[in-house]
Amino acid sequence: MALGALAFSGCGEKEDGKASYALVTTGVASFWDICKKGGEDAGVELGVDVEVLMPSSGDDQKSKLEDLLAKGVDGIAVAAIDPINQAGLFDEVAENSILITMDTDAPTTQREVYVGMDNYDAGWMCGELVKEAIPGGGEVVLFIGRLEQDNAKRRRQGVIDCLLGREKDASRYDAPGQSQIGAKYTILATLTDQFDRAKGKANVEDMLTKHEGVDAMVGLFAYNPPLILEALKQAGRIGEVKVIGFDEDEVTLQGIRNDSVYGTVVQDPYEYGKRSIEILDSLSKGDTSVIPENKFVDIPARQIRKDNVDAFWSDLNSKLGK
């Protein structure tokens, strides 16, 4: 069934008369729980309905988008799992509802605006943390959920380029499957797990066995650093291998406090959710002034180390009502 046919079958069926918007994520993670809270808080402030859907795969994301259109939802913010292969799907969604992207972009589609950060720059910031953790150089392994996503590709490349001492070039892409060797740092491998936590932990265990001299492990999705810590603890190597993370999982933040994690690069998923709903509501009312000329609402990343982790965590808990 075509998306267009689905789109209009549900229009006008909303029982409470409120505008309705949805956030559709790339998967299930603590990162998205924070985004959900931001979206829901915006919904309360604006008096609109907000639904948050966390798919398990690209096919599941497609199904959830179809369901939203069938309901006649007024606007959707989606984090693209595979922006190239999903381009046709997103364009059909955009023709039948207001579509924006968040966290991971689909820049070749008809989406109105992207809410997020420059993932290449954020990856570079992560590379800087690696350099601080092992200033003398060494062997590094990268762990990430998947590389089909635009944000994942750019984030990983930023780390690699920083460690290899290259000039910044966000269009560069080192294909996985081989090591990247620089003057001081060697990226031994990039391992993906497709959001399978058991596979993610097994990847760490495998690298610890194959490369006993590994100096640092970098987890580039929110759940990766906690999995790294689990594997290191079981191997009795906490503190021996430096851990650098991405995002603000509580286990990662606690690891910074107790010196088992050197630092992490955090986004602002709460603001992603909140701003996305605010923008969708403005667009539904005909206000296009919320869209910058470059169609990018930049919410910059930050580096979190031991000297600022407590203040960051306190602010995060306040937003989450903890």
C-alpha cells in the first residue's frame, strides 16, 4: 500500500482535537529516553499530543512511519537509520505530513530542517579526549552500533582524522575492515553490532583477546561504553585500557566519576526532542521563520571529564525530574 493512501485515511480522527506530533528514533537506548522527555515536556508546554516511537530496525521504522501517517499525525521528527536507502520513504512522508530530521540527517530528502549537531566535529572532539587519555599514542579500537547512519559515519571519521593528524574534511570516509595507521595512533578496527547488546559486548571481548596491548577503546553510541566497561571488568582490565565514550549513559557518567572512563562527548538529546516538537508546531501554524537558511538547527556537543561531570549530571537529572 502506498504511503499516500495511508496518510489521508486517518486525517481528522484525533479525538481530543489537539495537534499531534511524533518523534521516531533509530532504536532503543537511554539517549532516546532523554529525547523523549524533552519532546513530552514541549508537548505539555504547547498543549499538543506527542508520541515517541523507538523502532528495532529500518523496516520497523518504515512501519512506524506508515502507522503515523495513517493516524493523520500533523508532523514527524525522524532520526534516519539509512538516509540513502530511506530517501524515497522520507520524501513520501514529507508529501503527506511535516517532516524534519533529528540526531541523524537525511539531507538529500524533502525534510524541512535538521535538528542536531555536526557529528564530524563531535567525533573530532572525541578524538581529542583519546589524545588526552593516551598522550603518548597507542592502539585504539572503535565500537559503534551501525555505520549506515549519516551521524555514525561522520562521528567515526572525525575520531579517525583527529587521531591521524589530518586536516579536517567531513567528506572523507575510511571504509571499515582495515586499520588506520598514523604517526602516534593506530585505529586497529571499527566494530559494529547493529544495536545487538550481546554482540556489542562480544566485540569488546574479541578485541581484548586478539590485541592484548590495546591502549584505548572508544564507544561511539550511548550503550557502547557500558558494554566496554562490562567486558573490561570481567577481564580484570579496568583502568588498564582507557575508555572514551559518547553520550550520557549513567554508567558512562559514573565511570568518569570513578576513573574507569576518561571522558565522553555528549549531545543534548533533551533539547533535540524539545526543539523538534517546538519546530513542528511552528511549521504547522505556518511559521517558517524557525528554519535557518542552511536548514540546520545546531545544538553543539560538549566534552565531559571528571572536572565537569557532576555539574552536567545534576543538570541532566533536573531536566529528567530525578
